[in-house]
Amino acid sequence: MRITVLGSGTSHGIPVVGCDCAVCRSEDPHDKRYRASVFVEGAAGEMLLIDTGPEFRLQAVGARICRLDALFYTHSHADHLHGLDDVRPLTWNGPLSVYGNPATIQDIRERFRYIFEETQPGGGKPKIAPSVVDGPVVVGRMTVTPVPVKHGLLDIYGWKIAENGAVFVVITDANFIPDTSFDLIRGADCLLLGALRVRPHSTHFSFDQAVEVLKRAGAKEAYLTHLCHEHSHEEITAYCGQTGLKVLPAFDGMRVDMPPSTDWD
Ligand SMILES: [Zn+2]
Ligand SMILES: [Zn+2]
Ligand SMILES: [Zn+2]
């Protein structure tokens, strides 16, 4: 399984429009962060996507995504959903299966109403087949399981992707993980976890809270994502270094191979 982080930024991305703070002006390419999205390739050629943020077109072109077998949504906030229309060229050969919880699928049907309505001939629309799921979905040899978490008052999903004994978990936006979900993710080989900043936030884990989650989950390696402009990549790397855990900040374009394999190149 190969994971590509397409976007590692919080809802406004970095640089933030109109901001001239040190991080937004940074020349370190790691400090340029698109909105949160992850591309996952299976060993048998499966191609999965988690979320379509507003930069999905740029991310897909950059990562040379040429096919998708399934699209999984964490939730329907704009920074995770609003690039949906740009999956269009990837659905020319047939509808793309889209999975999410009931609120997310309902929001997709409302915000992208034109996709499901009859419109005049000639206008291109993505072909998608949305499904509400509350249990595992099998795509090729991969099993993708929703991990229910709390994002403030909202019930949203993280996703656990298992293939041939390797387990990758992505939880982008959360400030609480119930015990039953810890049971799902415990001992994961890799955990990509949303952590906004040092200061507390009402709907996202802070760095310290994320570290507590990592300790409890016992993931073998971890990356922080959904990062905001209050800290540079360099500063977050330094923070991670003093946790005693195998954790680093994610960055756009970051790749993780699990288990480490030389078959890819
Ligand atoms: Zn978000
Ligand atoms: Zn800034
Ligand atoms: Zn959100």
C-alpha cells in the first residue's frame, strides 16, 4: 500500500488568503499546504481517495491520478468536499462509488444537486454513486472501515484501510475518539492524525491532545495533518522530536509505503 498526502493544511490552507505571518511568507515548500486529502494505492493497483478539497484538481494533476476505484468522505465540510466536481474526468468510464456517513451523503445530494438532476445535454457532470456505509467496504484486496469520531458536535468518520496485514488509518478532523473506535485503530502501522496547533480548539485536537491519542492508539508510526499557519513545518518537526514517539508533521506530496517495499519502482 502506498499513501500520498495530497493536502496537509487546515480549512483555509497555507498560505492563508491575505495573511502575511511568517509561516504564510515562508519559502520552505513544506509550509505550503493544500486542504486535507489522501490518495491510497493498493498493491494490486487499487486506487482510493479520501476527501476532495477545493484544490482536488491541482492535487490530482500533481499526483498523476489517472483512475479512482472508490472515494471515501470523512465529512462534508467545505475543505473536504468542495472539489467533488473535479473527479469528472475520472468518471468518464462509469460511475465512481462514493462512501460516507448519512449526513455526508445527504449534504452531497443537496450541495451538488445538479449531479443528480436532469440537465441540458452537453454539460459535463461527474458520474457518482453515493452510498451510506457504517461498516467495512471491500475494494479489490483492500478493506476500508469507517472509524466513527467526534468533530465538535458532529459525528464524522476516520477511515481504516487494511491490506495484507498492513493497516493505515486517517483521522483528519476530530477532538474526541470513542473507546470502540480506539479498538479499531489500536496498533495501526501508520496513523495520519489531524492536529491543528498548540492552542486548544473546540473541534480539533491540539498537538498535545494528538500525542495523547497516539500514545493510546499505539500506532507504529504517525504523521500530524490538518495543520494551521501558527507553526512552521520546522517548528512542528521540533515539537514532534520531543514527544519520544515516531511522529512527524505530514506535508503535501509526502509518500509512505507500507509495508516498506521495493516493488514500486
Ligand atoms: Zn477540515
Ligand atoms: Zn499566516
Ligand atoms: Zn471539519
